[in-house]
Amino acid sequence: MSIGVSIIEDDPAVRRLLEQWINGARGFRCVSQHAGPAAALMQLPAEKPNLVLVDINLPDLSGIQCVTRLKPLMPDTQFIMLTVYEDADHIFSALAAGAVGYLLKETSREELIAALREVHAGGAPMTSYIARRVVQSFQKPPSESLAENLTPREREVLGLLAQGYLYKEIAEALDLSMPTVSTYIRRIYDKLHVNSRGRAVAKFTRATLSTLPTSPPPRSLG
């Protein structure tokens, strides 16, 4: 049985090229293409692809927010980011959202198909440069513990931010007013010494992962 792959990418030329690469690889077929999050959110759960390639810079919602919303609806589908962004904020936010792979758009056809095979086999491929960035982030001296800096409610709000919730959705989930949510988020930023959602989520992800038992690192593409 062939491995079904869907694409979420707003550039028509890139979509066509990825479709050609996927359909031209033995054991793969392109299930669908989506130019933006709106169509993907509506159609992908019914299409049930095995894998989804996702761009980050999409209209209306980012690819990371799209993955955050799709993953609970498609728990058996694996999401791989394919993007031009190389910074730690995007990397950790994507992984926190549920992506299992992170590739740069300069990835060759051979590397991309190999990465798709690896994901389908249970791996977590990353472009070699991205893998180095992840390793470097974990090798940095740890900052003050989140448990010491943040209150239980602030950690709860930050956890929802890491899952891609909008401010309004956080307010509804925690039965808070919008001004109260904004106050919590401002305090979180101040305590973590950050000025953006991405940086706050990156710190949250690193701190959370650092408390888990150590295990061999996932294989990555070189």
C-alpha cells in the first residue's frame, strides 16, 4: 500500500514540484494539495493522509497554528514542516504543536523522500542544520526554573499558548476575561525575559523537555 502525502503550501509552483516529487517516488502518492489553512482544516481529516508537509508562512493562520488544530483531529497522521525559517522560535513552536519533522525548503528531492520514509517508519527527521540548532539550544546553560518563576495559573496559560490557543480561546478554556489573559501573558513575558509568543513557547518547551528522562536522540538527516 502506498504512503499517502498531503501538502499545505500557498505557492503554486512549490505545490506542483512537491506533487511531482511525491508521485514520482516509489511507494508514495500525493493525496491532496491545499493552498491555505482554511481548506486544509475542512478537508484533511476526511482525506486521511499518512503524512502532511506543511509550510509555516501561510495566509490567515500559520502552518504551526494549522498543525495545532489538525493534530487532535488526525492523531494517526504525521506532520512535517517544510519551510525557510531556521530560527529556534519556529523550530520549537512547531515541535510543541505536534510536528515530528522539520525540513528546510532547500532540501533535495532525495533527502525529502528519505525523510518521508523515515517519518512513516517512526523517525523524526530534521535538516542537519536544524538538528544542530536543536542540539545547541539544549546545550545552553539552563535558565531559572519555570516552576520557580511562574505561578500555577501562569504555567497553565503558557501551556495553552504552546498548544497554539488564541487569547480568546485561552479565556474561554480557563473561564477568564480577555484583559485577565492579557495580564497573565504580559507577566509571563516579563518573568521569562521574552517579548514574543514564539520565544515564550521555546523556553517552555525546552524547560518541559529538560525534566523528562534522558534517552538517545532521534535520528536526523545529514
